[in-house]
Amino acid sequence: MVSRAATVYVFRRRLLAYADAWRWQRAVLAAAPQADRDTIIVCQHPLVYTAGRRTPPDHLRHIDVVRVERGGQVTCHCPGQVVVYPLVDLHRHRLDLRWYVRTLEQLVIDVLRRYGVEGDRHDQYPGVWVGTRKVAAVGISCSRWRTMHGLSVNVDPDLQHFSRIVPCGIPPGEGLSVTSIAREVGAPVDLHAVQQDLVDAVAASFDYADYRVRVDPDLERLVPRTDGDCPYVYHSQRPAGSSMAAAAPTSSSVNVGLGNRAAKGSEQHNLTEDQLVEIKEAFSLFDTDHSGTIDAKELQAAMRALGFDVKKDEIRRMLSEVDSDGSGEIEFNEFVRLMTGKMSQRDTKEEVMKVFQLFDADNTGFITFRNLKRVCQELGEKLTDEEIQEMIDEADRDNDDQISPDEFYRVMKKRSGNPLDEISSDED
């Protein structure tokens, strides 16, 4: 049996800046392959709006927003709302993103019940709802089965903050709204008690045999200091004369122009904007002296942060290939050239395997005729049984009448274009 352990950091006396929480999560993920414990962060943020990958610009309503890598759309964090970031290595739990998201939703439902509030899932929209009113949001990202971001529960925030956005994609005119525990019970609610209830629920839900709670830890020892702040900054379009909303939690050192430079670089290196940003984050994280270069040891750590476990001999070989001046160190542009091919190969296979998991709903490790027929029905594809069987036969190289992950990956690589765009496991 896998022994599960976690360290829980609870902030009670201070608000945790969103940029600090973001950097902290990135540092934990970079060290995850060597870690033997999960990390849980429980906090409140100053007022900030964050936008997931699927946020349309018209949902931002003329405010500044932190663009983040989680799934989902735009949401609000502010005092009076408890935010929980479970940085969980699913290898120690269950390799199933549906299970993970449902577990987060269920633990919120269980905590709400302690306050006499009956929460539930919505048929169309993610998160936790009380009837037609959303009380908690869930938005995650996952790389190498290690999670980032998490959930937020409205205990007693100023709900007017949510009027400045289209929260989590809730369309106007459908009678849906945002609520809080305090509004539902009609009385003040102890936020610190809710924090503790959520900590207990996380520990129980993930079956931690050993979990240590640290209250109001020293942030300077936990959060790496880097040159610049959380880079995912998006400035929405404003009408002439409108005022700048003080929503972004970052300082004047925020690298606002990163998106344009990344887009230009991505054209040169055949990388997406997100990939180039991810590479820049890894490089900056380990360029601790801000010299603009990293050595062999830092290169190995940066590649590990990007999900590549590379041996020392290979690191030396790679360094010699791109170190044009023989200094024993590489600059950012050299690092980008080095990572271009690896990132493309990594992300393609990772995304294909995410799609495979959506087909393999019963977690057998194979896609069967029944799995494929179910997905076709859910997508509204009117295929006959014969046509579905032909799809199985096309991919099934060993004639066992089912599709293995390798067979699925081989078929997907042969396809032109990007068939992955239509399938997403994002939640918000």
C-alpha cells in the first residue's frame, strides 16, 4: 500500500499575494520528482482576477487579469474566500483527472453540509452549486500527473467583485449567480473554521496517513524570489477614458510584454506561446544569480522542472551541442533551441494520453468497442456499429480487438492537423 503524506500550509493572519502563490506552486512542481510528500496551501488572496485557458476576452469587462495555466475561464479571488491549492502527485493516489476533480468538488460539498448548506454539482457547469447559485469554483492544471491550482470557496466575500466579470463562464440571462456560505445561512461564518474544515476534508479525501499543518509559515523561506513576477498578465481592452482597475496583484516589475516576445519567439522556434513561456519560467527559476546563463547542474534542474529526467552524461552532451562559445554555460536562446524538439515531443504525447483517458472511462488501460461507441454517442456522432468496429480494426495492430495506449498514439500521430482541439478535460 502506498504511504501518503502531506504538508499543509495555512495562512490565517495575512493575505497571500497571488503572484507569491503562483511562484510557490511552480517551485513545488519543479521539485516534485524528488518529493515524498504532497503540498497543500490554504489561504486568502487580495483582490485579483485570474483567467484560465478558455477565457474569452469579452468575459473580462475592462479589468486587468492574471492569465494562468489552469483549465477553465475567469474567476475572482478576494478576502473572505478560502483558496485551497492541493499540489498532489497523482502517482501516489489515482491516475484519473475526473476522479481528482470530483474529489475536490465532493470535499467542498461535505464541508458545506457542516454549515447546513446543501451543495451539489451542476448539470452544465463545473464547481459546487447551491441550486442556481455557485458557491465554489474548481480550476486545475496537471503535468506529469502532478497538479497545480485548485479550488476556491466563497465564505463571506464582497460578492460585488464578481459583477465585474462573467465568473467561470456563467452566461448572463440564465438565472445563475454567485453566492457565499454566509449569504446562504443568513449569518456571519467563521472563515478560520472553514479553513480548518477544508484541511480536514482534504486529509480525509486523499487518505493522508501523515499530514503536518504549519500555520502562518515564513513566506520568504518558501517562495523563490525571481526577476519579475507572475508573467501571465492580460490587459483587457478598455473604452477611452476608463480607469485602470487595481486588480492585478503584481508590482511594476511584471513582465507585461512577455506575451508579444513569446509569440515572436514561437514563430522562430516552432513553439506555441505557452511553451515558450513555460521554458522561460524554468530558465528563470534556476538562473538564481540573474546572469542570463545556466550551467550543467542548473540545466539538469531546469529540464527536470519541464518534465524531462535527463542523466548527467546526456546533459554534458547536450551542453556541448549548444554551448557555442565553450563557456560551460548556456544562454536563454541556446536553452530554447535545446528544448524546442523535446517540448514538441513531450506535449504531443501528453495531450494524446489525456484524450486516451477520456475514452478509457473504466480505467482498463484499453479502448474497447463499448468505450468508442459511448464517446461517439456523447459527441453526437451517428456511426453504425460497423463503422465503429472499422475504427477499432484500423488501430488494433495486435488483433486483440481493443486499442492500447501505444496503438492510440500511433494512430493520432498519423492524423493531419490537431484532432485534440475538440476534446478537453478542463474544469473551472
